[in-house]
Amino acid sequence: MLNVDTLFNLNNDAKTSTSKNIITKPSTFKDKYIGNLDYKKYPFLQDDLNDKGIELTEEDIDFNKKNTDHVVRGKDEWVFYISDNEKKVLQGERFITAEWFMTAANRMDELDKLCKEQNKEVYFLIVPMKELIYPEYLPEGYYEKENDKDDLELFSQYTNEKRGLKLLYPLEFMKKAKEYVRLYFTKDVHWNQIGGYIAAEELYEKIGKTPKPLSVCDFMKNTKSLNGDYDYEVLYKGDGEVLTFDTHGKEIAYANLIESTSDAPDEREITLIGDSFRYWIYNVLQHDFKKSNIIHKSNIKSKQTKNIIKNSDIIVIQVLSEAYGELPYMVADIVNLIKD
């Protein structure tokens, strides 16, 4: 099983860690990202953590008959989806083998070197699952970690410090952010619009862009959202306005490919490849880059997206924490695509 101390001292990874590989967190989330947000204007932000939600119906719970055994009703009517992978993460077990650890790091390193040869940048993003951000709403006994850091935190530390890669696992960052606003739905596994916004801001720190504080954006609470839950509508005030937006004939939620252009001064083309969490990150990106795209992970190999990935200046690969095993396979597909 994983022995991170041994891995940190492997001869072929004996790279001296430099300050540029280590992200220095702001002293408080509020100081850097919330700014002078007027809580009197948006009183619902203060009430989020006390929201009791709406009583669930049997129809709400039974949204997937094949997997209802994994649907867990937590405190204050919060709902979680917890299968074997989620259980291992929540218990802090050592769930990543040393073989996977090194295979994933090697593939990521190969893609990083390939991108550098072509003047591209590549970033890797692992989205923390809802249960890790809001363990206080889990039933008793679901969150009893054996180790201070889970394997993904160790993997992030290793790839950043010893490989010089740019892997983002914003677990602690989002835990700080939740003190000010709710980031995930109570009755669905996904994050809401602000959750995606927060992850995008953390990604920007890796990229080297200046994040926009929420205080300059327009947003409101939308009470008519998923499963009777509520969401936020965030009108991101970026560097430019969106000029074109193409979902290729499909609804946004089901589009395998979305392309947009803006009048932002940043001339680079950015492509985000990921799962169902990807869109609310894209909601930010599309305003700050001249050309931006999002591709569903199942659509990496299609002819439609091949040229987009090859022509991109920045590539962001996103996976969910419990689906971490997909990361090296997605990376390998993109390596083969760029080489072709």
C-alpha cells in the first residue's frame, strides 16, 4: 500500500521543492475573495448553514433505483451518495496503491512535458466530494478518519512538490469557503454555482490570474431549483463579455462540447475536460479567456474535439475525488490525441 515517505525519496523524483510549487493560502477566505460584500444586501448568505431544507418525498430519494442502497439521508435532510469508494475516503483509509500512485504521476508528467514542448500549460483538478466538505451533516459514524490526510491530499502534495506538476485538490480551501456561503446542494451530490465559482478562483491562483471577488459580481438566491433545493445565480463580472456560445444543439447540462468566445484581453484558448461538475467552473472561464471550451470526459476521443484539444493553450483535466481512478486514463487519452 501507499508509503508516501518512501515515494518522496525516490531517486528519480529527487527534485528540490521550490516556493513556486507551493500555493500560499490567503490568511482568510473572506479577505481575499469575498472582499467588502454587503451581507445586509444578501442576508440569505448568513442563513445558509442553518437552512433545514424541504422534506424529501420517496420520489426524491428513489431517483436511481439501481443505486438507492447508496443514498444516505443525513442530518437536517441533507442527502449523500456513498458507495464503497466514498466510504474509503471518508474513513481515511489507505485506498490508493503505490502502483497506481506512480502510474498516475508518470502519465501526468508525460503530458506535462509534452505540453511544455508545444508551449501549452496543463492543470489537474480533483473536486472534493460533498461528504468531505460537509461531514457535519453525515449520520453518526460515517466520518471517522484513520489518518490526518487522505491519499488524494498526499498525491496532490507529491505531484506538486516532487514532480513540479500543477494538481489542485481544493479540500481545505473549500472548507474555509463554506464558512461564508453554502457550496453544494443539500439534496444532490453536485456543487451549486458558487461552489464552481470558488473552485475556479482557486484554479486561477495556479494559472496566475487575478481572481475576481464575489463583491463585484451580481448574484441572487434562486429558490426554485433542483429537488426543491435552492441555488445561486452568479453573473460573473470577468475581463470580457461572452460573444458566442455554442452547445452544438444540446441543452447545457447534456452537451458533450460547448465552445464560446469573448472579448477578454487574454488571447489564450482554454479547454476544460471533466464530468458533470465542469460547467460552473466554465461559467467563470468563458469571461476571462478569448476562447474557451468544455468537453465531457466521455467525448475526449471524438473527432469533433480532437483539434480543439490540440489547439488549446491551456488544458484543465477535472475528476471527482471518488472517481480519482479515471485520472490516468483521461491523461493517457489526451497524450495519445496530442501526439497523433
